[in-house]
Amino acid sequence: MKTFNSLLAVAMLLLSTLVPPIALAQNTRVLTADKHNEYGLVYSLPITSVRFDIKARHTTFKAGPFFQYAKKYIGTDKVIKENSEKWEILSVTATPVGMADPDNQYLMQLKPGALTYLCVANDGMLLAINKEVDAPQPSMTEGNTIEQEAIDPKEYLQYVNEDFLASQSSAKQAQMLSESLMEVRDSKISLTRGTAETMPSDGRQLELMLNSLSHQEAAMTAAFIGTTEVESVTRSFTFTPDEEGKSTLFRLSDFAGFVDSDDYSGEPVYINVKVTAKGELPVDSKGEEKKFPKDGVAYVIPGTANISLTCGGRTLWQGDVECSQFGTVFGLQPSIFSDRKARSFATFNPATGALMQIGELNDGE
């Protein structure tokens, strides 16, 4: 069996896609052989990629307008003194995925009346023989989630009086704001102790009043110590290893977050690939490599690569990944799939093209 790159193969591929499908599985096609495609079915083996789902934390720090008076009026110097942003990677998830390799295309030639059919992905990648399976569904993981919402840095202005607004002195404004802050805190204490001049009529009203006072307190305090907003951001990157070595997958900027690998505003996140095992052909009882069966159904015996992501000397993720491109191609005897008395089925790993399962069909299948 040779890789089929001639015009005839292309024509047969087009013909096979025109064959009416039977009972389609999700995102797959079932190819059957008949005179329209000259009883030949064209399929592709996969090339392996790795999808990395990167979760990062984006923290935005904003200084309050009166941070320089925090020690004097609220008793702390743990304040944000200038606006800044910070990005840090929290976790990495790696998922091997496969897609049809146009340079690894094969023809399965059948005889008229054969019951054999192929289940392929929409791109023609072989998934199963004589069995319908679902193509793997990529999960949509990208998105942003606010973990800690920042208080509006100007919200404190809702709780000040006309004298504060008329003052041209930041020191005087800080003093008046701290006095308002103390009044709010005193009101909270009075309510919780039950000593307020006007107590709420029930527990629900008390809860609402305390929540309102707590929000006012937070807004006024933020004018001294600053505000912090935290969000989690997830982005996906797909990498197809083709050789050993080190390259930049993407960069992480303190201002723009995830940026392209050639954007030097960010710190590089490197991907390192080291092939640890090459796929090898099976051997017979004498230890000699088996030969590809005549008209065999091709599948992949994958190799393995150790892949790691690093940033600033820190390893973010590392693992062994089976890859079709570091493997070798072998074949199954085609007759086992067309034997009417004992017809077999086979399923293949959609990420690597490796043989996953082979067995005899039950009656009625």
C-alpha cells in the first residue's frame, strides 16, 4: 500500500464523499463502496497536535486618590500607590487532537458486493471500520470570569457632603472622608449592638441596612487603600510538533495578557519537544519486522514525545504525548473486514491513528 497522491486518488476521494451516507454519527461520515467510486474508499491518517488550555489570573491594581493619607487616617500603610496590572499562569491542560494529514492518504479497494464501510471524520480522517463512532468534540474553553470585582474608585463621592466637594485641599478632603468613614463604622456597631436610635423592624431590614453601610465603608476605604480587580482568563493554543527542539508558543504581557509569540512586549512561554520513542513495526516469532499486508488497511503505530511548557525558568506543564508523526504505518489484513461469515470491526485513536479495538461483529451488525 502506498500513499495515494495521484489524480485518480483525488477523483476517487471526491466520488466517495458523494455517496449517500447511512445513519451518520455526530460529525462523522460513513463511506460505502459502489460503482460510483469504483469500489474504492479513500481515507487519511491523522497528524497529532496538542491543544493547550491556559488559565491565567489577571489582577488590576488602582491607587486611591488619598493613599498618602492612609497611615494617618485609617491606620495602615498597606496601600496601592500606583496603578498596575499583573498576569500569572495558574494551570495548563493539554489535550492531544488529530486532524487528517493530506500527505498520509490511503485507498481501500473493495470488491463489488462488499459490506465493508468506513467511518471517517468530516475531514476524511479514519475513525473506524464497520462501526459507527462519534468524532471527539472540542470543548470551548476560552473566556473571562471576574473573580473579584473592583469597587468604582469614584463611588466614595456619593457619600460626601458639599463641604468636601467645595474644598480645594486634598489633605482636608482626606480628613473629612475619614470622619465620614468613622460615622459609618459607628453606625454599624450601633446596629449590631442594638443601641441605634432607630432600630430596624425586622431581621431582613437589619440585614439590608448593614449591607448598605458595609458597601459605603468599602467605597470610602478604597479611596485610601486602592482597589483590586481579579479575573481568570482562559485561552487555547494548538501546537503540532514536527521535530525536536524549543520554540515560543506565545507570550504573556503584564499589560496585554496573552500575545503572539513575536510580540516582544511579553515574557515568552517556551514549548520544548523531545522524542523519547519512535513507533516500531511489529516483529514475527523470529524477531523480524513484519511486512505491510497486501492492500492492507493502514493505521499508525505512534511514537512518543516528552513535551513541556516553561516560562521564566518555571515548568508550567510537562508530559508524554503519543504522536503519529513520530510513529510508523502498518496495516491490517483487509479480508477480515469483508468476510461474510465472520466480519470484523476496528476502531482507531482519533488523535494518533493507533488501533484501539478490533473484534468480530455480532449477528445483525
